[in-house]
Amino acid sequence: MSSVPLLRARNVSKSFSRVKVLNSIPFEIDRGEVRALVGENGAGKSTLVKIIAGVLRADEGQIEIDGKPVHFTSPREALDGGVSVIYQELDLIANLDGLSNIFLGFEKFRGIRGILDRKAMLRTARETLERLGVDIDLRVPVNRLPVAEQQILAICKSLVHETRILLMDEPSASLSGNELEHLYRLILALKQQGITIVYISHRLEEIFQIADSVTVLRDGNHIVTSPLSALTKRDLVELMIGKKLEENRINTRDGGSLGAPILALRGISFGQRLKDVSFEVRRGEIFGVLGLVGSGRNELARILYGMIQPDAGEIRVNGVPASFANPLQAIRSNMSYLPEDRKAHGIIPNLSVEMNVVFSILFRLVNALMMIRRKALSRQFTSFREKLNIRMQRAGQIIVELSGGNQQKCVLSRCLARANDVIILNEPTRGIDVGAKYEIYQKLLEIAHEGKTLVVFSSEVPELTNLCDRVAIIKKGRVSSIHQGAELEQAKVLSELLV
């Protein structure tokens, strides 16, 4: 190995909306090395990869390749510099064939008239596929290819542009079985050809199978970089979760005060995403559903609120079969929903804080002439503002001017305003700082103590093990286990999740 690392990040920092997501990160990797980049959700892994790939600009710090500073301002510049990224959601155009996708934006032409030289492109693409030891029909539209072959095309696209550094952000999340094994073989082939790989994954098993070394990030900080041969899986879990996860649970209930089952799922299936999912949720319970990206967790949340319909199975509310063809039917069954993407589906960005909070019950706050009763509206808003400690300058302030945590409190207030019995929360603290998270956890506990039932969908182990009475782990579309009480130890749950 050269004394100068192929890729080096010096003290890279990045903040979003005053929240520091990377704090003076050092990162070095040599030629032909496979480096696992691990950490819990929100640790800063994807942000670091996006900075290296030119998608984001660092606030502070420097990226170097072969010891020379680089300043990529776009993914195209990074690609020209030998750096490319393969995301979990592949950036391929579905209705174009494989060859067109590989050379999109980098087409080869012949003659002075600039005629597309498909023969030359086909020759180069086939040579690249041969390097990988695979054969794909490049004339077939991408949307007709299996996911594993689409991923091969994405890798091929990188290699035809002479990539030296390949950044892979959870490439295995949507793969299973033979597809995973094929991905591992491809990574080994790339390594043998001298390609450097930075590999983000939550799966400890595959990390120990394919990586040479590991860098652990936690809460935007660099924790350690080590050869994997020096660590056990337990060591790695402990480095990822940190000492703070040894603290006592926020939820100290023993479960004895919970009521009868209020929500039951029986044999819920949805395509390849969900397979025979069954569990019961009791009145007044905080029930967690824990799963990584691609596990089926998000689809299950959407099924519960009628946004998509299952292929098979039954949902019962208070022992009565319920079929939710749309969210309105779920609302009529006394259910509320806090969406995963606050900006896209939660807040109403052009409205005030006040209107965002009371919007779901606005019909109750008008008179016979359909005029808003201002005093009634103000009373409702003040009640929720005080209950959830929403910090703002004034009620008429536009909601996008608030911090992420206060925006989330407004969305949660809107869920509570209907006084529904069951509240579904999909990633309730995504994108907000630690202080705001703790506040929201306390409010959710208060709501549960008042008799509301909370079903919390999350990919964050500390969130669910600290907050919930019980936690169901969903993996590859199935419930693998349900933990409660003393079993809700974070290291134990995380270890099971990542196997």
C-alpha cells in the first residue's frame, strides 16, 4: 500500500438547519480496500458519502485524492475524478435499455455528424461486464430486469467511467438470498481489480464477510477506524450504540396496566414486501415496529392507515374486522397517522403554525355561516401549544420558520386534535435534534398514560427500546420476534436486527 491514502477526508463538518450532522470527521482509505462505514440512523454516514461524491459541500474540512485536494461541486465532477456512488435507490431510467443507461450523458459518437456509436458503446459495456464475470442483455429495458441485474448495470456504469473509488450506500437493502451472494462476489471482483469501496450497511453479517476495515460514526462523530479482524460483532455493536444506550429506559411501565387488544393484524401480506405479518396491540400501549430500510416496515405503516391495501390478511379494530380502502376509512375507525416525511406529507408549508395545528379539526371551529370562530380556534391552539411546548414567535408565524422539532410537534398536535384512539407514528423523530427527541418521547408517554394507543414505526433501535412497552422486529417482510420488559435491552435488540 502507498504511504499516501487514495482517499482522505480531513476534519469534514456539515450542518443542516443548525443541527451538526458531521463534526470534524477524519477518514482515510487505501487502494483496493473495502471499508465498511457503519453507525445507527442519523450517525452521518450518508452525509459523508454525499460530500465525497460532490452531492453536498462540506461546511469545513478538505477531501483529497492521491494526496491532492479536490473540490467536487457535482456528482458529474466527482465521476470525472474517479468517484461514483451506488445508492439503494438506483439512478437508472426504467424505460431505457441497459446500454443507454450505462452511457447516459457520456454517449459515444462517430463521424463529423455526431452519429451515436452504439457498437463502440456495446463493445465497451460488454468488456466491463466480462470483467465482472456476468452477462446481461443490454437491449432490454431496465424495468424488465431483476433488481440484482439493475444493480450490476449501476456498477457497470461506474466502471466504464474508470471509477477508482466506489461508494455504496446500503446496496443490499432490497436484495436477498442468491442476489446478496452475487453482490458479494462482485465486490470481491472489484477489490481484486484495485477498486476502492466504501460500503454503508446495517447488516453486521455481510460487513464481516466482505469488508477489510470499518469506520464507526455516532451522532456525527468519528468513533473508531479499525481492521475488522480486531473486532467481534459484539465489539462493533457496542461501538455503534455508545454508553448512552446503557441508560435506564424512559418508559418504566411494567405493562400490567394495559387494556384489552384494540388493534390486531392477522396474516398481512403485500407483494414481496410483507409476508404473513401478525400481532396484537393493547389499549394504552406503546407498540414499536422496528425494521431497516427495505424490511417492509414502511409498507406496513401505510397499510394500517389505508394508503395501500394488502394482498391478504385481516385488520381488526376492537375485535371487529376493518377494511381500509383509503385513509378516510382509517380515520373513521378512530385512527390518526403521523407521516414519515414531515416536509413532504406532514406540515402544510404555506400555512401558519396555528392553522397547521388545528387543520384536522377546522370543521369543528366554524359557525353556521362557515366562518371561523376565532376564539374557539385560539383556545384549541393554545391548549396544544402548551401541551407539547411548541416554541415559536407568534401563532401566525409560517410553520417552515420553526425548527424541525417544533414542526414535528405541530404535526403531532394535529394527530392528537381528533382525539382518536389509535395513533400511528412513522419515524416520529426523524431529522430532529436529541433535545427535541427527548421532549417528544416524554409527550408520547404522557399521551399513552392518558389511554391513547401508539404504534411507532422506526428504524432507530434506541428510540423504540427506550420508549415502547413491546417491540416487534420485522426483517425481510416477516415479524422475526417481539420483545418486551427485560428483553428490551438495546444491544440485544440491535444484535438481532443486524443478523
